[in-house]
Amino acid sequence: MRTKWTILTSIALVLVLALLVILERNGGESVASVPTPPTYKDPLRIGLVPDREIIANRQRTRILADYLAVQLGRPVELVTGASYQTVLDDLRENRSDVAVLGSLITVLAIDRLDVRLLCKTDLVNGGSTYAGVICVREESPISDVSELAGRRIAMVRTTLAGNLFPVADFLRREMMEGDNAPKIVWVGTHDDAILAMVDGSVDAAALKDARLDVWMRENPGKRLRVLARSLEVPESIWVARSDLADVGEQVASVLLRMDSTTEGRQVLSRYGAIRFVPIELDEFRPVYRLIEQMGEAWDKLGIAGPAPKWPGGSEAD
Amino acid sequence: MLRRKLLTILGSVVLLLLGMAIAAVFMLQGLLADLHHVRDQSMTSVEQVSQLSSKIARIQIDLYRLQLGQERHLDAFLDNAQDVQRLSDRLSENDILSPEPAAAQIQALREQLPVFYRQISALATSQDPGLTWQHNQAALAATVNMNEAILNISAIVSRNAHDEQTALIGRFRWIVLGLAIAFLIVINVSILVLLRTADMVLRPVDRLTQASRALGEGRFETRVMLDQGDEFGELAASFNTLAERLQASEERKLETLRQVALTLNHELNNAMAIIELQLDLLKRTVKGAEGQDKYLRQIGESLKRMSQTVDALKRVRRIVLTDYVGGLQMLDLERSVADEPGEKPGQVSPQV
């Protein structure tokens, strides 16, 4: 009886081992939705400016990068800069080929570097454009931006909505001098600006309207009131180095037709976007106008270098 | 019957030994499996804790380098941060860290993770140097707290591994002791059983051998009394039957001899009486002749001897032969009429 069991067990073990060897030789099929791209010597490098929920965003961008890798037939690397300046330096010093930038940083890139606009992102939460808003709590006695004189306002550095727009608006209202100047409390993200306002640390907040809308949806019990709103500007703009025109065209081509395929739509969904849409320089006119409004106060933004000017020399309307 | 008995007894002994061996193998296998399990679990836990600790150390280095401006990209830092989440998830799933106090430390570690990720998100997105520094410090503080929890977990893992190994060693010691005692008992029982079994065979063999020897010596009254209802009992019964027949045959021979002796006694006595009478008359006739007296005395002695011989023939108890001439054997009268040593007249036949 034992001999019979021993023989059976030995046979079973041999069969399992053989099966394992066969499986190992054939290799398991990847269960990832996107196949592994082939290895080339020079990967496409996408520069990213850190955004809120940086790890989750990076994971989502990685999914998009893997899709691009398959479509372009070359590996794609993400190069996340510690600051917007690092991302611009990477483009300048050829450490990245393509970058995803905000409106203000895109204008800086156009002005300081030789970049080509590829497309903008139509986000699930926010669309392909956004506006800067200055808002207060619903119960706040403040009803106008001018009443923010001497008050505390949360702002986000080096962003159009959280920095350029409110400062330009204050300058337009001549509120930036003396005791009239609102006291700026710098926070890390647009969400931090809302939180600072809701908990009473500041009287107002300057942020993106898309983040405001998301926050109000997630916190229906708390109402906020918008005091001022900027013009719409593009969201999450893809740019490429001009010396890589063909690469830029390939990337743009892939991104712009993603929503026409099932696989592309699945990747877009996981990335958090509806589609990528074409973009024109004209869409940045509101940004240039705000910069013009800054005038000499541009230095107060803490952005290195002179204020960008409309390309071609003529002023932005 | 005997075969069945022997099979039953020996089979029981073999089964007992086999059962003991199987039980020993199972117990030791179980112990080895537990040892493997403990070792694998412990090694897995130690490795997980070590990996997590290394990742956090790497993150701390990245944070310091970011603070000092030596690092301008966040990819490696963010990869390490993601790995921390993954490793802490694996640590949480580790069964040996489920009970207290490890669970409390795991909880403390996991409570720091959202703080840590919030700070690194803020650190990464903040373009304000002051805020960046502030969040960097906060992230470092979170990593210090995480490291503290990991160190505590590491100590707990080491202690657990040590305790489990000690428990296993103790268990192993008890198993070995138990098995040794059990095997001693089983072996002793087996020896006793085998001795009993041997006795079951040898005792009747001995008795049959002694009885056969006695039978060979002519003691046909020998019997073997065995109460066993097996082949030995049958053999004893057959032996007794044989002895009875031999004894009966011997008795018949003796009876025949006695009858012959009586016949001789009867026939010879008359002749011898006449010869004695004639001798007596002759003695009276030839009185005073020396040589003739001697011859007459010898004749008388011979007659007496003949009478004794015939008388002895009547008292033959067994037939004992002795060599005669020409390869012939004759009755050894002296031994044939001798008593058994220690036997009293009229004693019952001896039984073996």
C-alpha cells in the first residue's frame, strides 16, 4: 500500500516539476492590459511638474506612458522635477523630450525655451480649461475682492490660479501697497488653500475652479463663495522640444486619437481624462494679459527671469 | 492453529512496531514542518522589516538631498515612497505580526503613512522654498516615527522567532524523550511476547523430547500431558498413543516370556526334581569319594542355577537384550528383572 502511494506521489511530483519547467520555458503571459514595449537605446522622457496626490498621479501617468511606449515603439520614462524650474531646465538641457505643464509654466517654457505645443488634457474632473478663482466661506462678511485689504489669503506659488491671477487682480485694484495689501499665506496645493480657508486660518483662498468644484462636491455641507474669476486657460498642456519635431508629432498624434479606440479610452479613463484636444497659442492670451497686468510687480512672484512676452512681439489682446 | 496463534502474536508485534514508527515519523514530520514554517515566517518577517527599514533610510537620504538641493528630480524618491506603501501592506498581511504587541506597532506605522504621503505630496508640489523646507522636515519626522515603529517590529519579530524556536526545541526534546520511552516499552513488550511465543513452542518440544528419550530408553509407561489444543497437543496425543502401544507390545512380550518361563518351570522342575533325587541317591552311594563329591556338587549347583534361571524368567519386568555370539542377541536376565531406580513395587507408570 505504502509502495503504491510512494510510486504515485513520485509520479505526481515528476509531472508537476515537468509542468513547471515547461511553463517557465514558455514564459507566463503578462496580464497587464498594455504589453511590455521593446527595449531601445533612447527612451522618450516625459517631464512632469509635481501635482497634488503626486504618487497617485504618477501611477496614472505611468499607465499613459506605457500606452505611449507601445504606440511609439520605444520605452517611455517619467522625469519628475522637484520644481517647475527643474522641469524647464530638463527641457533646456535635453534631459527630457516632452513635458506636461500648467498654463503659467507653459508660457515660461514658450518664452525661455524653444518648445512646441502638442495638446491639452480634457480632464474628467475639470475639463480642458480652468479658471482662477478667489473665494471665501459662505458665511464670510467679505463680498468683494477689495474687502480683502489687510486680510489673509491662501495662495499657491508659481501657479496662475493661486499666484498670478490674485496678485494681478490685487494690482489692478491697487491693493498691493502698504497696509492695504492682503497678507499672503503660501500653501502647497490648491486643496491646502481651501482647507486653510475652511478652518479659518485665512479669510480667502486663491485656487483653480476645478479643485473648488471637486471640493464642494465632496463636502456638500460646506459652501464657499467666489469673489472673482479669471478667464479660462488651458489645462495640463503637453509640450515638446522643437528640435524633436517628429517626436512631438508622433506623441501628439497618439494622444489626440486615443479617444477613438477602445484601448485608448480605457487608458484615458485610468489616467483621469476624457480625451486630449489640440491647442493653439491664442488660448494662452489670458495668461499673457495677466502677466502684462503684473508689470514691474512680476518680480514679486518669485519666478526667475523677466516677464514673458507674447511671441512675435505684439502684445496679447 | 499454532500457525494462526504465531501469526497473530508476531503480527501484533510487527503492527505495534510499525505503528510506533509511523507515529514517530508523523510527529517528527510535523515538527520539521513547524520548524520550516517558523523559519520561513521568521525569515520572511525579518526580510520584510529589513526592506522597509532600508527603504525608509533611502527616503530619508532623498529628503536630505532635496533639502540641500543635491537632488532635483523626484522619481527615485517617489518610487521609494511607493515601495514603502507596498512593503507596509505586505507586513500587515504577515500572520505572525497579527497579535499584540506587533499589531500596535503595525498600526502606528500605518498611521504615519498618510501623514508621510501628505507631506511628500505637499513637499513635491510646493514651489515655495519655506513651505518646501517645512514639509521636508515634517516628512522626515514622519519617517523617524515610522523607523521607530519598524525597529519595534523588528525586535518583536526577533523575539517571536526566538520564542518559537525555543518552543520547538522543547517540543522536539519531549518528542524524542517520549519516543525513546515508548520504543523502550514497545521493545520490552515485544521481547516478552517473543519469549512467551518461544516458550509456547519450546516447552512442549522439551517435554516431547524428554518423553521420546525416556521411550527410547524403554520406559514405555512414559506419557506426555499437554493441555494445548494445537499441533503440539496432537503430537503429544500421538506420542501417548505410540507409548501405549509400545507398552502394550512390551507387556505382551513379557507375558509371553512369563508363559514360556512357566512352561519351562513346569517341565524342567519335574526333570530337575528327578535329577536332584538321583543325585541325592548317588551321593549316598558314592560317599567318601572326593572327586565324585565335587562333580556331584557341581551338578547340583548347575541344577540350582537352572532353577534360578527359570524362576528369574518368571520375574522378567522388561526385555533387555545383550549381545551374544555371531551377531545374535540374547536376553539380559539380570537387567530384565531389575527394578527402576527409585521405583517401588506396584508404582504407577511415570508421566512426562
